[in-house]
Amino acid sequence: MTTQQQPSVAEAIGRMVRDHPDRPALESARGVISYRDLGERIDKFTAQLDVLTAPGEFVGIEAVRTPGSIVAMAGALRAGRPFVFLDPRDSVASNRTKVTSLGVRMVAATPDGSDEPQLVVAREEWRGAEEPSGIPAGLDTAADQGGIGYAIHTSGSTGEPKCVLVRVGPLAPMIRDHVRVLEVGADTRTLQFARLTFDGCITEILWTLTGGGCLVVLDETQLGPGPVLGGTLERYGITHLKTTPFALTATEPTEAMRLRHVINGGGACRQAVVQKWSARAAFHNAYGTTETTVCNFLTGVLDPAECTESVPLGDVVGDCGYEVVPLPAETGDGTTATTGLRGELVITGESVAVGYLTARGLRRFADRDGNRVYRTGDIVELRDGQLHFVERLDRQLKVRGYRIDPGEVEIAACRLPNVVEAVVTAEAHEEQEAGADALVCYYQGTATAREVRAHLEGVLDTYKVPSVIQQIETVPYTRNGKVDRDALRASRTRPAAPAAATPDEQVLALVRRLTGVDDVSLDDNFFDVGGDSASAVILVNKLKELGWMDAGVRDVLRADRLRTLTDELRDRSV
């Protein structure tokens, strides 16, 4: 069947209301709402929309964790009113931008956690000087106005807020594939984990309500990664969970959990996470972009034994197509060569969103022939018929003349059994230096820095092995769930030499500072522990500061051990 002949997500929810009225549909701290009750609440809200808004008009939904917000979303989909979630905790300026650009007049509010949303006039501080029109500026085609399901705002990797208009039609086949793969049914209990302003919430809400399961909606205080989330999963008997790499790393599965399907989403999936959660439930990896219909790829049940190298993105879901556009690979001498199996992932087909709504109008995701196309900016590899995520294009690094995909190094580090997560950055060896002359690997796990280095030297080209390898307790994340690389750089330890240290001790402290290896001894070779050409120059300059004025890079290169270097320099100064 074509997308037009298949039931929409709103119709699928309506079918569950008719066929299974007594099943629990929503559960919160206030109690349980059956599918019959859900249908009645959707009917009431749809009636409000019919009276107070026009077809194609955007409505706001306050992004608070209540059953009322879920009812408002389902009602908007049934009434053909595109929606946008507005989080009262976000800045006034942010919400004003959303309201004014989309022409939002009315907002669904759920005061005091009500289960029944009420349409009210948008807050005065969110409205601009002009009266909202109800129709987004620059959106003037009837086809677009009737086909949009929601707007989602993303800053992506640029930091500049962008408004994506997503079509409603492709939601249905994408959600049906989730219902099938995740075996959603009457005994499904899905935890509504994602913030409502993140499009990840769309899949977990809709696969549950179109599949006849129960969506558990709780306050964020019960969702904190770690023991809090673990307790919630046990207490509410959650069977289906889609969450982030951070939450999966920080939370430990227990025998008291009733989980049947766990899905990694919103970031690269690591091998250790697959290993840990597969012992408790069927584990899946998912991939999608905000500029498409939420999710593009979803794996079947992953076998940890087949995920030792990296974790695949999965099979296509919904009306999605893709291409891998080869990228020129820069080599050390400045020449380029086509990588073949590695390239930028380009999403094609019906799942591609309408485009970005900008102050200058609608910027469509289409090629010159009008075909729906979105270049993701993600580098992937096609191996054995499976796509594997490598890195963001805009995160490629250039260190010492080589272009490096940090994701490739991170994946390689995570192949070591005792490494849970790894993040690679380019930084200066010394804080006072300009530029980035060192590849730095921060890792979480019980392996030592020496073990990580030895492992990487065995699986990577020499120029890709980080100069500095530093163990950390946890990986810091931003509010948007992205790795906080600025916080990592700020946390990098650069031990200073003891005030009354001997020359040998000062040299050891300096080498530890340059490499991140905290147990360096005089019997170590400088380059074996992470020294490179750039750090060798710094080492020589520091040796001169210690009084060895005739020290040179050649001395460092020739010394088989640090002891040999310091003994030779000490002999010269006698």
C-alpha cells in the first residue's frame, strides 16, 4: 500500500480506542487513563481546535510532562493542526521566536498537571508586536500547509536555532515499522523519556499509542540517569525504553526490571552498552535526524558478539531512502583519494522534512530537480551491507598535517573491553600555546592509559594514535544531550612539577603533563608513552629552562629511555 492508503497515526490511535477501550493508555502519578478515556479527551480537545483555530494553523503545546500534553499532541494530529512544543523553562526570547515565526495564536496548557488540555491565548511575553496570523510567514502553498505535522527547533552543530517543518504523512510507516520491530502490544509499557521539545519523543509516544500499549508519563525528577532511572524502570514495570548513550552508560540493569526492548538513540552507540543491556533485554540501535521524520534506521535485536568492532545503524524504517556520497580523503602529503566505502550520509525519499523556516522564507530540502534530499553532515561507513556511524563532517580534525575523524579513534578505543566511552579532541599541548597540535583521547573505563595506547597502536595508523590519553570518571554532557567537549578540555589535568623536585622528577612531571600517562618512569621511552614531534619540541624547551641549554630534539629522538636522556644531559653539564 502507498502512504496515502495506509491509516494515519491519528487513525491508528482511534482504532485502539475503538477496539481496546479498557486497556490502559496513559499512566502518571495521578493514575491511569484507559483508551476509552483517552479517546474522550482527544474528542474534547479536537472540538476546541475546530472552534478556536483554522485548518493548517500552528498550535503551541506547553512541553510539560503530563497526560494532557500527550492528549493535545494526539488531538492536533487528528484535527490536522500542526503543533510546536513550547517549554516554559526555556528563555522568553526562544519561545517568542517560535511563536512569532510560526504564527502561533493558541497554546494547549495543562495547569496543575491536568489530564485535559485547554486552549488559551499564547502568553503575552511570547507574542511579538504584531498579532499572530496563525500561518507561518513564508509558507504559502496549500500542499505544505495541509501536510505539516509539527515544527521542531534544533541548533544542530552550528549553535544557530533552526526551525524544521516536518510532514505528517511519513510518520505512519515509520511508526508501523517500530511497532513491528519492537513487538508493541497490550502488555507494552513505554517510559516517556525524551523531553517534549526533542523529536525523539514522537517515536516513543506514537509507537505506544498506535500499538495499544501504555505510555508512562512521569516528572523529570524520576528520570535522572543512574540509580534514579533504574528505580523508575523497576517500580513502573517498564518494558520498552528508548534513551540516550549517557543514560544507558550511567544506569545499571537489574534483575528486578521487566525490560523487553531497549533502544539507544540520540548519539553514537558503544560496544560496551550493547554488551551490558543485551544481558537484560533485546537491544536495538536507532539513528535519525531532526530534518527527517525522526528515525531513519533501526536495528533488529543486536548480538553483542557481532558488535565488537562497532555498532550498525540498522535497517531503513518508513519511507526513507539513502545514499553514501564518497568524500575525498586527505593524506599527509596533501593529496586526496576517494575513500569508497566511507562518505556522507544523504537521506532521500518521503521521510525528508519540508525544510527550514527562516526569516527569509522556506528553505526546502530538495535538489535542483525537486527531489527530496537532505545531506546529514554525518560520515558513515558501509561494511558488509550495514551502515556504521563514524563522525560528523564538521568535527573532522586536522592535526600535524593529517585530517582525522575523531569518531574513528573513539570507536577503536571502545573496542577495548575495559573502555566504556571515549571522546577525542584536538588541543594544544600546553595551555598557553595557540593552535591544536595534539590529539587528546578522554576515556571512561577501568583500562589504564598505557593499555589504551597499546591497543590503539595495534589497530590504528600511527598518525591517528592520540598524543595524550586521559582517564575520566564520567563524560560531561550539555543540556541538549551532546558531549560537552569544552568541559572536557577544561578538566584536562596538567600536573605541575613538585616545588622541590630533582631534575629527574621535573622531567617525569613534564612528560606526564604532555602525555596524560601518570605513571611514567625513567625507564620509559618518551615516544612509547605518547610523545610526538610537537611535544618533543616542548620537552626540549623545558629542559633548557632546567639549565640543560644544549639540549636538542635529536637528544630526545636518540634516547631509548628517559633515564638515558637525563643521564646524558647531566654528564654534559658536569
